[in-house]
Amino acid sequence: MNLLGADNKILSKILALRLEKVMCSIVHADQTGFIKGRNSYNNTRRLFNIIHFLNFHQIPGVVVSMDAEKAFDRIEWEYMFEIMRRFGFGKNFLGWIKIIYKSPIASVLTNGLLSSPFSLSRGTAQGSPLSPLLFALAIEPLAMAIRQNPSVLGVKIGDRQHKILLYADDILLTLTDPVNSLPVLIRCIKDFGLISGYKVNFDKSVIMTLCSGGDNEPLYVKPFHWAPSGFVYLGVKVTPNVGHLYRENINGMVQDLREMLTRWRSLPISFLGRINLIKMVILPKILYPTGMLFAILKSEDIKVINKAMVDFIWAGRKPKIKLETLQLPKDLGGWGVPNIENYVLSIQARILSSWIHEHSDLPWLNIEEVLWKRLNDLPHVIKHNPLIYNAMWTWGKLRKNFNSSLPFNILSTFINNPDLLPQNIGSSFVGWHKVGVKRFYDLFKHGEFKSFESLKSQYSMSKTEFYKYLQLRNYVLKNAKTLRISTASFRLEKFFLDNREHKHFVSKFYSEIYALIEDKLAWLRKSWGTLLKCEIDIQAWDKILLLPSKISVCNRFKELQYKILHNVYISPYIYSKYNMGISPNCLKCKVRVGTRFHCLWECAIIQSFWKEVCANISTAIGHQVTENPLMCILGYIPVSLVQHEYVIQSLLMLARKSIMLRWVGAEPPSISLWKSLIIEVMTLIRLGHYIDGSSRIFVYKWKRPLEALGVTYKLDPRGQQTEHSSSSSSSYAAQTQWNSSSLCVCAIVVQSIYSYLIILLRHCTLRRIYKMNFELLLLTW
């Protein structure tokens, strides 16, 4: 770990923000590491296309993976400054860089012992936001030398040679004629190292041969290590055959995830905590290899992962809510559990977006354009190229999911389009392409085919283009039978055209898939409507579905409301079905059948509790609150009470909590229990406002309600709490005497717990943590 001064980091960040704006124009597209707008998956897709091309055409070649020895620490400063000068950086910018690297000193801290300071003379600083960009500039001359050396033969596809792929200091070389190319390459690298300090670690550098014609190690491999079965690059296993990527990467990943979730099943984690763990730990382990390999997960593998997730979420018990429901967004009644299939489709859709927008800075796109220049070539390419097959399979799947019912592809271009007969029609639209009319989508506005006058004024077309316009209109009429189409029929295509940039593309597309769902839980809405004997409209239902995620910052209260909404809690009636000797009647009144709704609302004893709660809330806010199940159970606040919604929701939430604490047993919930919960939660709310610096807002919202409920807060002029008393019980006051000092102590304790657990996580396994005696932790407080 390298610790830098705050002033150093601030200046480095300012310079890095300026530098990243010009990096794309300076550094070649072969380099994808830490360059804004470039991604590591561009390297792997390019590599897999090259490997497939060599295998398909039986061209002998090699893939060399070079490991640099302490790459960032060996760059000579004089070389780095000279390279920046030659790239065109001015004296002012170079001056700021030199200030950062002027006579730095460092000390080494080992087991609490600090060494004597010593001077640094080379290398880019670890932990500095500027270092990755400076290294990319420093390594670029090596890439340029390799690209421009005619004796180093790359893989020629079309009119372009593909020689080198870089991700920061991870360098891949794809070469043909390795017998002659490798010696020249090694000499070039050594010459570069003499002036830059760069050095290759040949002990960790490997070479994979393709179409070598034998199982014996070729003589030209030295000094690299031969890896005939493949090697690991950017976290994925690269194999000599693209068809084996799934087996070597995904199969092991699925097995590891299943074992991991099975091992974690018994950990003491809450329901929502388990879901969050899946989002934070499991999902990235799936998305990264899938995105780097462009793989379509097999249905049986998705089933294995889903089953493992369900077993983990419910701790091995029978699921109470379907996985499909949990996978819905929170505003649709779910909790955002990852839908693996939809995420895989979203990753593949990113490739489709690059196809549609024809990003010129993507080398892999250039390869795929060469493979099928015309749409007529596509069926042949799909048969033998799994990368293109997966993308086209995704396109068909998405059109089906989005109900794209158009009889023609609205994203099709006019040039080289086999559907435009005769074939030479497309070539006559080059002028249209230049002014921005490239595809059929450009001919429509709000679902209506544009008039020629509209096109002429928008794109400055001449009258001589009218005949071509008639040709296109005739094609649309022939296929669609109309010049007016519904915008819903090309929603998928519109999304692609509206999202040219790839930043957050996967998450946006994933959300777009669920945006198609209008009323997924209609059955649940009707079920609650039947129980409440009222019709719940869509607007009210949307608020009810969103309530669990917004009701509190505490996960326990979120989980409580979510489980009430989805009827998770087991009632005496349900319990009696599994235990024949148990009465199905309510445990409180012992008269009527104890269904969930009866135990929540209909029971006479529970009804009296709700009446008393609503009466107290009416007193607290100064407005009449009439008890009704839509508000008390589902949390829908009438328009007349919206101005007090925050307080009402909080108090009703605690009333529901009181019922759940007495769910099993004959003892009913009481107002004293409810008020004790209010005091406990006030501590949490008060601390939250204190951390946010909004203590006065807390006072504004809660002073009157708490006084009306028998709890009074006396505050000093600065808004700090100094006294807290209760007329109903002195114990309430003892629990709520929080001043600013005690809150600071609480924050320090929380930070201490966090730091202590981080140390435990670094040095212990989760199983050992679970078994540890936490008395030691309590003593440290």
C-alpha cells in the first residue's frame, strides 16, 4: 500500500481530469486500460475473433501474453517527460507533472517500525489517479514500434493487421510467421527497455500456438513458456479454440457459485441482507466472465444458479415468495434480485449497439465488418462464428421479448441491403447516408412516414432525390401495408438509437426490459382488494409497492412491510394445515378462524388496538385519522393527510411491528409496547438526522407528535438535544437521553465496530467469525 499526501492526490486528480479528455486522440485504440470510453471486453472480443479467424482459415500463428516486471515502478522519469513533450503537451502542463515528481521521498512502515526516508528516482506513484494515464503514455511508443515494424507480422484481416492488444501493462501479441516475428519482437522490447526502464518477466510470460500442426513444443517458443491449452488473461481463461471458452470458464464458475451459496446458507444474515449479498458478491462474479466471454448461459446453468440463490435467500426453507417476484424492481413489487437471463441479454445487447452505431474506434468491429460486408453473408458467418451467433440469437430473443411486430427491420440501412431489389439500389443512397439518413428509422417521426418536403428541408436534399424517396416509400408500403406504425412496435430499436454511449448501458437495458411490465402483480392487487372490500387503483397500488423500500432506513422495517405485502407470515389457519392437532382459530380471540387478514385487522382485539393507535396519531398530528386497513396495513395515506405522511407512516410502521412481535401467542399488542418501540426508533431517526446535519428538521417534524404522545424534547438554541422526558413512564426518559456528546460517542463506536470487523474479514474466514466469542469485541469498546 502506498500512502500519498492529500495535496498530491488533489493536484493529481485535477491533472488526470484534464488529461483523460485527450487520451483517446493520443493513445491508439489498441490500448483500452484506464482510457475513458474504452473497456476491457473490447480486447477479449477482438482476441477471440482473431483466434477464430486463424483456426477457420488454418493459418499458423501465436498469441503471446507478456508480463511486465514491476511495470509501474520501473518507468524512468526523464523518458516519461520527453514522451509527453513529443506528444505535444505544453510547458505549463509538464511543469505541473514535474512538480509532483520533484525530489519525492518515502519511508517504509513494517510492523509499526518506520524506516529512514529515502529518495525515489523512477516509477509512477501507486494510488495516484494520474499514474495509469502516465503509464499508458509511456508504453505507447512500444506499441507504435511494434505496429510499424514490418518484420513483426500480425494477423491480417481485410486491409488491417492486428498485432498488439494492451490493457495498461497487460500486453497481448497476435502474430503469424512466429519463427521470424518473435526474434524481432524480443529485440524491439529490449531496445525499448534500455530507454524507458520497461522489462519483461519471461518467467511469467506465455505463448499459445495456433494451427502449429503438432503436439510438441516448437523451438521458436523460447524464452516464453509454452501454454498449449491456453492462459489466463484479464481474469478469464483463453483457449486455442473459441468453442471451448464456455467449458473452461463458465462451468467452473457455476459450480463455485453453487458451493459458495450453500456454504453461506447457515450464516446469521437477514432476508434483505441475503439479497444484498447476492447483488454485491454473486452478481459481479457472473457478469464479469459472461461479459468478457460474450457467452449465452445455458438454461440448465441458469436453473442451477437460481436454485442456489433461492436456497440461500430463504436459508434452505421453503420459499414464501417466487423468485420471479423477487426479481422485479422495487417499484413493481420486487426487491431487485438479479435476473441472470436478462443480465446476459443486456450484455449481448451492448454488442448489438456497437453494430448499430458502427463505432469506428473498435478494432473488433472492423474484423466483424470484414467477415460479413453484406447481409447475404451473415447466415454463413453465423454457422461457424459463435460470437456472432450469440449476438444474432440475442437479437431474435429481444425482438420477441419486446414484441417487435414490424414486418421489416426499421434499423436496416439502405446500403448493401439485400431486401432492396434490385441489389444496386442501395449503392445509390450514399448521398443520403452522408447527410444522416442511413436507415428506415430516419424516415419516421412519431410513427408516421415523413413527407419528402420534410426530408428535403431537414437534410437539405435536392428535388432529384424524390425518385429514391418513392422507392423507399413503396418498400415500406409493400411490407408494412401502411405508412403509419405504432411507436410501441419499435421500442427496442428506439432504445438502441437513443443510447449511443456505452456508459451504464447494461444497467439501462436491464431496466428497459422490466419497463415493459405494466402490472406484473395484478393478482396480488386484486387479492388485497378482495380482502379490503375495495378496489385499489393503479396509482395507489404503485405507492403501496414502493413503500417497503422507502418506509425506513432500517432493513428490518423494510423486510417487515415487504413480507406483510406479500402475505409471508404464517397464520394459525395455515399452520394448522401442517399440524393436525393445532386449532386454526385466532390465538387472540380464539373465536374465528385465524387467517392472515384476521390476525392483522379483523380480530376484535386487534381492532381495538388499531383504534387506539389511530386516536393517538390523530392527537399527535392534530388531524383526524380514521382507521382503515388500506392505510394501517398497506400504508396508503389519503390525500387529506399527505402533509403528515412521514410521521403517520413511521407510527403505523411501529404499530405493525407491535402486532408482529405478538404474532405468536395469546398476548395482544399494547399501546405501551408501541410507545416503547417509538422511543427505540427515535434514537435511530435522531442519529440519522444528526449524521446528515439536519437535526432541526428532526425537531420540526417530531417535536409536536412526541409531545402529544407524552414525550417532550427540550433543545438548546443550536438544535442539540439536552433533555428528554416522558410523562407516561420514567423508563422512556432514561432510554432517550441523547445529547450531542453521546451521539458522537455512538458514531465512534459504530466506526470502531466497522474497523474491527474489517480486520476480522481480512484475517478470518466467515465460518471462523461466526464461531468467535464476541466478548473480546465488547471489551474493546
